[in-house]
Amino acid sequence: MLLFMSGAGKASLASSHIHKRDSRYMSQLIVISAVGSDRTGVVQDLSKVILSCDGNIEESRMTTLGSEFAMLMLVSGNWATLSKLEKRLNNLGDTKNLSISIRQTDARKPSGDRMPYAVDIVSLDQQGIVFNLANFFTSHDIEIADVLTRSYAAAHTGSPMFAVQMAINVPSTIHIAQLREEFLEICDRLNLDAILEPVKA
């Protein structure tokens, strides 16, 4: 099954900005998501189709969730790549029982007025951890750029644990010392072990 969604804009990016390919060809950016039963060969199947359509994988995230495999990719290619991918991914989804969607996107604008910070959280597993963190950062106009969570059993006790890693972009107008104080205060209330530190270049 393939769901195609057109992006709000169709601004293009010179492909010389991406791996310095021939500037005569304009490069489009496409986000592809795929979900299906976990099995050997899923990555091979998807990457083969992308290559056959003259696409280039710029970024990707892949993981297994339960018994499902999920993949998210940013793919670049020329104008013909999109129409080729629409057809061939549709066929792949039907034959391999994958739910696939593609969406055009634009190059991300640099956030010059924001500072990158990393957040690390570890605690006993409990409901609402991600919500409370997201709620705190949103209330301070802090952008959440990336989130990774996992559940696991503590090494010696077997207690259910939960870990969160976040990449956030903090507005330069925010006083970092005050932000850290407020952040650690809410983490203490939630019984979270937390670290907030700048991302080193």
C-alpha cells in the first residue's frame, strides 16, 4: 500500500549542494516511510528500489518496534525520481506487504538563533515521561529535533527502566542557567535522572 502526499511547496535545491552532483540536474528531496513485518531483506528491498529510480539516501532511521520494522528516509533525486518511486514503491508495498508513504519536502533552514543541546533521561518506567518532557520544552519554545526512547530491565534487580535521549534547539534568548534549574526541578519531581548539556561541535 502506498500513500502519496504532495508537500506544501516544491522549492528545489541545486544538486551540487548534495554530494556535489552535476549542477545541470535539480535535486528534489523526498521523505519515505515504510512499516511492515520484520523480516530479513527489508532494507535491501527498499534501497534497491530507491537506487533503481536514481535516488540517493541522504539520511535514514531504521528500527524494530515489536514485531514490526519501521524505516524513515530522506532521499534526493531529480524530478523523474518521484514518479518512478511512486510506481515502484507501490508495487513493492503490494508484493512485500509494506505500508509505504512518500512526501516531498524542502531543505531544512538553518536555525541560526538556536543552540543545540542534548538531553539524557533514565528512570523507572512510568507513564507520561515523554509527554512531560515535551510539555516542558514546548512551554519554553524549545524545538525538539530528535527523540529516542527504549525500555529495558535493570541489570541486577530486573526493574523496568525507561531511557530517553533528545536533541533540542534552544533559543539564544533563553538564560541557560535558569533553564537548567527549571528542567532539573521538574525531573526531580518526576524522579528522573537527567542531564542537559550543549552539543559539542
